[in-house]
Amino acid sequence: MRTTKTRPTRNVSSPKMAKHNISNQRKSDSQPFSSMNEKDLFLAHSRQSMAAYISKYLIE
């Protein structure tokens, strides 16, 4: 009887917990992704600037 009572309560609470966990994962994932994007954007910008500088230097 206890197992049959606990299973419906878990099923009822699982959608709420799933949404809560998804929101927490989005919040936790947004911080590392933003920092990685900033680093990647900086690296991409530095690579583009170096490539442009080298191409200008080679052309001139």
C-alpha cells in the first residue's frame, strides 16, 4: 500500500521537479556558455585581426 501511494505522488511531483530542474540547468549552463562564448569570441576576433594584419602585410 505504501509503494502504491508513493508512486503517484512521485509522478505528480516529477513534472514540477522536471521543470524546476530544467530551469536550474538552463541557469547553470548559461554561465559557462557565456564565459566560453566570450573566450571564443575573443579568440576569433584576435585570429581575424591577426589574419587581416598578416594579409595586409603580405599584400603590401
